[in-house]
Amino acid sequence: MFSKFFKKKETNKKDKDVYFSYDIKPYINLKYNMIFSHDSCIYDDEKVVVMARRIKKVLLKFVLVSDYDHYRKLDLSNEKLIELNKDKEFEYGFKIEDINSEFLVQVTIFEQKNEETKKYSIEMSKATKTEYLSYLVYDEETVVLNMYKRLRNYGPLFNEYQTAMFYDVGAKDPEEE
């Protein structure tokens, strides 16, 4: 269904390691795109923001990282996030217990583009039948999100990933260009 969106672009000639690039609005707009998409903020310390929403059995989780070193020191496990938010009420019907969903689509976006974030993105990106973990790096010069590792297409999770990228993150539809 979404295969037309996931074709390799030839627009990023500078970085030969890029598998795919998503055209987006500037990084500063990402959090507001997610609020508009009815994502609930479950963690925010100005350097790292975690937003989430649930679609049926799938948890869409977004991690916006402004400071990579700070992010590496944080414990953002489900248990820790539940502990931090156990008495908090969220908008749009999200409950902190939703974080333990059967399926997970996680999109982590690093604002800093450097060799460390590229390497980390390649190492941590993975796709299984229950998880789709995508780590992307924002390129300020070209205003794109770069994906450095191709992930397998696991049907329903891949479709939810595309929903996350085009609806919540606000990536531009390549068909409209």
C-alpha cells in the first residue's frame, strides 16, 4: 500500500551512507507536528522528548533527541516511563499502560548529524515481527531525515511506520513533488 513512499531517493549526494531520505519541515517543528497528531508527551527535559500514541495493538513512540550525549545517559525503558508517569493523565485517551503494547513502532530522531549518531542509527535500527525501530538523523543543510539502514517490511508494522512518518512526523509525500 505504501510502497510508493519508500523508494530510494537520489537527492542526497553528499552522504553516501544514506539509504533513504525523508523531506520534512525544520526540526523545531517536529514536536508541534506530533501534538497536532494527538500524540501524548510522556517525557520532556528539553534535550530529549518522548511522544506516543496507540493505534489498536500498536504503540507509536517518537523520541526527539537534541543532545546525543544526554540521551545515552537516560533510562527510557518502559518501566521507567511508567514510573515517571504513573499518576499523570494524558490527553486523547492515552494511558501510560498503553506503553506495554503488543507491537511497537519507534521512531528516534537525532538533531545532531555526526559520525556518532550515524553509527548509532545503523547499529540500533531493526525490524522484527513485533517491533519496528527506526533511528533517523536530521540533516540541517538539506532539511531531511536520513535513514542509514534498510529495514525489513513486516506488513502491518511497516504500514503503521509509514503512518507515523507521514502523519505524525510530517514527512512530505514524494508523489506531491
